[in-house]
Amino acid sequence: MRSRSGWAAVVASLLLAALLVPASAVAQQAQPPGGAETPSGHTQGSGASATPAEEHARTGSLKLVGQSPLLNRGMNAALAIHGDYAYVGSRTDTYGNPDLAGIMIVDISNPARPRIAGKLGAPDTANPGESSRELRVWPSQDILIVLHTNCGGRGAHECTAPSKNDFRFFDISGANATSPKLITRLDESTHEFFLWEDPDNPERALMFGGNAGSGPTAFSVWDISPVAQGKPPTTVARSTHGYTAVPATGAPQIPAGGLHSLSVSNDGTRAYFALLQGGFAVADVSDFTAGRANPQIRPITANENRPVWSGPGAHSALKLFGRDWVYVSDEVYGSATAPGHGCPWGWARTIDISRPATPTVRGDYKLEQNFVENCRQWEPRPRTSYSAHNPTATPNIVFTTWHSGGVQAISVADPKNPYQLAEFLPTPLPRVAIEDARLSSDPDTGNGEKVVMWSYPIIRDGLVYVVDLRNGLFILEYDGPSKAEVAEVTFLEGNSNLGHALCFEPVGDAPDYCDTRSGKVLLEEALGLLAGMNLRPQVAQPLEGELLRALRAVDRERDAAGCRALERFVDRVGAYEDQGARRGLSHRQATQLRDSAAGIRTALDCRA
């Protein structure tokens, strides 16, 4: 029986060889309100944690493979990749220097030596008031999508007023990859957008936008299919996001919030809304993806049951593959930006959506700077942000940018208890053409003040690509638990359903490019991992028995029975962990076994 989703393999032998390093990031239970040193990068030192370091030991690494400082220009923005080229946008407009302005095109055919191969500038972009803040590539049609938006003036993005907002679409096929040709434009805009390609028709794609507001254009959908024929996109909908303040009058306990961004399920039936101070919600968007007449948003999360929390609120929301869980991140700037910003900045939450009408926050992930009790140590830093930002997830790892906290690799094998696998901070450039007035303008004390990891990470051919707003493009290699599900990815990003998203959570049969590893192979690896632990027979034999039952079930093409045996295995692991290392399992052993089980679960397409 062919596994439908086996890219989430966990290589047990890597776990056995992993080095334990104290972690600077920890997970806590949240109550719902309703690497190695490298010449050009380093791992942030460990700091205060709410639980003993040995309980959340860092077991992975992010190693620098290559980087480009992008001419030391600073004010970089979004990242897109197609073929041998990376495209990096800008948060500002002209830089006062046409050599720096616009979209940098970087040859990444040799990831160890990326080099600038071209630039897209005026008159196609980088005119006064134009910030190429958001980029996406529609790879099946060789189209680069550029969103000009939020080009703020002095003290923000150093742009020429007023901001000029629109979409532009470029042909990047063949020789046009380094010299993009304008196809068409759309004189509408938004704040962020998610690119959804129809799994059954690669010539059909929609953009879902959120404008960070709650008004009549808070939510937008555009059909970009006509662009491949040289025609402008079709506006399918522009409307409110469907949620209102609770109560409707008086001081709201739950604000309406603004739709900052959203993600859409691979099958196009569900959207996951990050509503800023309005929290998080799940909505049915199948009218749009199915092409129905008079399409509407149909809220699934009850208006009064949205989870909310203090601060600026939910920035990004990304469902975890194959499970009823969503990873939600904040974004909080330094205190100079506005009231409500500054320490403890913003972090990430994991939300249980098994009952989508009443989502519940179950866990969170913080760096040491995100604990209120540490704020006296980390303030004043009015123009620095140790905040979560944009995530990309494999089944068991979230890779996310964290502004001055660098790049974080977070285990979500147990979503209730996310913990740090690895992190990476680059060595900052000595100077750049423009510092970001709100994110990189504090003095550098060696604590990441001149680091601003910003973009959605993109995984391409097993490497992690990410843009630092100040310091340029970085190419990283992850090693550690669940390495296989990263190493085998050809393309994955958190703001589209492209590439290996459809391997991790197929719609019907997995695409042919998903050359999956079988659950059987992973079960055999788990048995080897277990044998290598030399546990007491009273512990080892029951655990081995459940794995053998799962293996026999898979041999007989009874994956559901294998999933049930696997869940019993995980339950036993938890029980033995409770008994402690002398009588049962150490926390490290239990974590290794749970991570292994998570990879098997994904390979068998088990549902948590």
C-alpha cells in the first residue's frame, strides 16, 4: 500500500547522535482567555527558562551554508524562489540610489556561493512610493507576483509619500528569470496574501488577502488564472472578514480585530484567520475555491468563542499538517513604535482546533526576552524587536523568523509542548545603506539588535532560505530530529499550498513528486531506536510489543490498526516518563520516542 504522506519521516539514528545543549526557548502551558559557531553566524546563548534546561534540551542545529548581503543595502523584505533564482523585495522605495532599489535577483544554483544575477527596478518597480514588500512565485506558470504596499515615510520605511499600492505580475520563464517582463497589473492592494493553487488544476490559482483591518475590504480574493494568458486578474470578492466586536456595544471583551493575514487549507475548504487583537478564527472559504456563484465567507469559529490575548495580537496562523492544530504567531515591535509594543514583545501559541467552533490555546513558545519577569534586563530597547514573525512548517517542525531572535526551529511533534530544536543568528553587517527606524536602530550590544530575521522561510531541496531585513539572504541546513522531512523537500513555504504542502497533506492521491518513505521503514527504525536505549525489560517489552503490532498491521495494509497501536505506544511512553528515568524513561528518551512516533503517524496518515 503506497503511503499518502510519508515525507514526515523521523530518522531515529540522528536522534541518538544529537548533542544536548541548553535551550534559550521554552514551552509553557497557556490558559485560553475564552548550532554550531560559524564564521558568519552563531547560535544565541542560553538564558532564563521557566523549566529546567534538561527538560527542553536543544537537539538540533542550523548551519550556515551560504549568504548574500545584497549590497549591504538593508531594508530587505519578502523572499520568493523559482528554479535557480531567489527574488528579494524591499521595504523602501528608491534608497536614493538606483543600484540598490527594487527586487534583487540572486543566483542560488550553488547555495554555498549565492551571487546577484540581476535586479528588477524602475520603471517596473521601485518608483517613489513603491515598496516591493510581498513576493510570491506561481511556479507552474513561471509568474512572479509583486505586491506594492505599506511604503511608510520618514521614521518608518523612509519612502516618498504617498504609498503607491498595487499588484504586478512578471514573466520569469527562461531568460526572463534574471530580467522579468511585466505581464499585467492590478490596481488593488492588501497587506499580506496567501497563494492557493487548485490541486486538481495547476492553471488555476487564487490569492487570498488580508488588509489588517475590519472594514469592507478587509478580506479579498482574486483569481489570477487569466494572468497566464496576459490578462489581469479577476476580483472575486472584497468584504469584511465576518467577525464583529463582542459585545456589539460598550467596551468589547473580544474586539472585531483586523485580518492581518490568513492561510488556506490544501483542499481549499478552510481558512485560518489571524485577527490581530481579535484573536484567531476558522472560516469556511469553499465557496471561493469551488468557484460558486455569489461566494461568501462562512465563519466556523463562533464570534464569541475566538481566543484572544493581550498585546497587538495574532499576526500569522498556519495549520499543522495532518493534525487539528494551528500555530499562531504575534508580531510586536519596540516601544518606540506605539503603546502596547516593547517587552515582552510577541511569541507563538499552539491552538487546538479539533472543535473549530471553539478553538483553544493549549501551549506556547517563547524566547527568554518574551518573559515579563525578564523585561528589566531587556529594556530599554525601543527600536529592537524580539518577536515571532513568519512561519513555515513541516509536519513536526516549525521554522520561523523571530526578528532579533533570529531563526527558530521548533518541535511541534507534541503541539501542546513545543520546544526549541535549533536557532540561528547571523553576524550583523558592520553597516547598511538604510537602517530600519523601528527594528534595527538601537546600539548593538551583541544581543541581536542588528539582526532582523523577517521573511517566511522557504525550504528548497532540503535547505532553508530566509531573509534578514538588515543583513540579506541566508541559506541554512537543518540537522536534528525529523531531519528527513526537511531534507527531502523540494519546495515549501508558509504562505502558499505549493510544492511539498501536498505531500504532507494530500488532496486525494499525493503528487508523483512525493517519493514517500513508508511507515514500515520508520517503524523498523523506531524499533532500532528503542533497542539502543537498553531499557529495563518491564519497560522495553510493552513498548516493543506495540511497535510490532503496528508493523504487522502495516504489513497487512491495515494502516488504521497500525495508527491505533502507535497511539497506545505513545500513551505508554508518557506513562513510563511519569515514572522517571530510574524506573521508566528519562525525558530525553521519551522525547526521542515521541518524535519518532510523530514521523510514523504522518507517514501512515494517522489523524491526531
